[in-house]
Amino acid sequence: MISKDILNKAIYKIKQQKQHAEQIADKNLQKALLNTEFLNIYQLEKTALIENAKCEVYNQKKLYNIKDIETKRKQILQKLNIDEKSLLPNYKCNICKDTGYLQGKMCTCLKAIINEELYKQSGLNHKLNSFENMNCSIFENSKKIKNLYDTMKKWCNCPSSAYLNIVLTGKTGVGKTFLMECMANELIKNGNIVFWTSAFNLNQLLLKYHTTFDDNKTNYISNLLEAEYLFVDDLGCEPTLKNVTVEGIYNVLAERVENNKKTIISTNLNLKEIQDKYGERIFSRLLNKSNSLCINIENKDLRLIKKS
Ligand SMILES: [Zn+2]
């Protein structure tokens, strides 16, 4: 489960939404019922539905013609200049009717609210970049860049991809974060729960988890484990804390792979440096060819076309 505070906030928000829609509809209905003609047909329709249902149970001919009553009701409303729809709750989500769940599964609208809450914790304070805003043609190596962006967009739209980990390596300024933001944006649009964190913040969460000794300690790492897609920006910039950093990152990665959840990492470190800093276990997990895709972006890839 995603961390309790975030889930509770999101559920509270969606409940408010539902309540609001229902209150407005009820207010409109009460107002309409002040008209005697409408009140009569409204009550008749209620009675008719109950009586007809009884007839159905006893296999008898139905007493009321519901269609006729409905038509009459519509005519009255029209005469009163009342929009029929205004008497029904105008839910923000027509799929789950603002309950947040559909057949026991989270509806995309609830996931969207969770993403909003998770985003507040991401440390990002701007609108995420998107694939649509990326103009590859400005780069000298535009073919390679376009290929990279196309491949990543495809991956975002292929939940069954065998690649569970994407590792983007390259020096500062080659646009790793920009690309990751496009990916996060695309995945959110597709209705996934996405958690974005800097490696520095990830380390802090692992430290809090490690040094807390009550039942709530899992709250610190539940978003890291449970988000459908986890983005870790700038791996390697965090200080290595003994018994915390390497072990924690390994456990997060291992549990996510175990549960078929996807992780996208950017790092300035090269492969040798990753191995030196994090050791063999993390190295081989991140660069396991069967489920990890490692892409190196070079500075020269991003040389801009000179204006003539
Ligand atoms: Zn919904």
C-alpha cells in the first residue's frame, strides 16, 4: 500500500468530491419538489418502481407503465425549465462515480489524486516536461536523440515490457532529468502511480526508516516500494551512510523487481563508479541484461545545430 498519509488524503479528497456532487443534486431536487406537479409525478414514479418490482417477483403483469411516467416527468421538468441532469450528482469521474474504486481496484481518478500528493513530496516545483514538448531536431545528433526518446516513450506505453529497470547514465547536462520527466509525465497520463525522488531524498527516507523503531516506520519507504513506477534522480549524489544506503537501495530494488514494479534511475556515475560505490550486488541487479536497460547519453549527442 502507498503510504497511509497519502492514501488517506487522496481518499478524503475524493469523498469530499462525491459528497459535494451529491449535495448539489439533492439541493436541486428539493427545490424542484416544491412544485406540486413535480412532487406528484416524483412520488408516483417511486411507487410505480416498487410496485412493478413486486409484480415481477410474483410473476404478475406490471401495474404501471414506467415509460409513460418518465415521459410525463420529463415534460413537467421542461415546463419548469429545470435541467434533468441537475437533479443527479455530477460526479467528476463517471467510471467510479467518485468512489475511487472499481471492482476492488483503484480507479485512475484516485491514482491521479495520489500522484498529485506524491508530486508534492518529489522536490520538483515545476510542471513536468513532456514528450510532446521535446524537439529533437535542434540537436546535431537528432536521429540518435529521437531514437532514444521514441524508445523511452514506447517503454512507457508498454506495461508488459521485460525491462523493469531503466538506468540512464551520462554527465551532468546531457538531459537525463529532462527525459525522465517526460517519462514520468507520460506514465501519469496513462493512469499509473508514479513516485519521483532524488537519490538524496531517498537516502533520507532510508535513514529515517533505519532509525525509527515503531509500527509507522514502513511509512517512510512504502511509496518507494509501492509506487508502480519509481524515479530516482541523480543516484550517486547522496552520501553513503553505513548500514543504510547500500543495503537500503538494494532492498528497495530487490523488492520492486520481485513485485514486477518498474524503476527508472539517472546517474552521473559510469559503470565502474557504480560498481565501486554500491558493490557487486546492486551493480549486477541494475545491469542485469534480462530485465534492465542501461543507456549512456553522451555530451556530444546533445550538441546543438549551429545557426547559420
Ligand atoms: Zn474514478
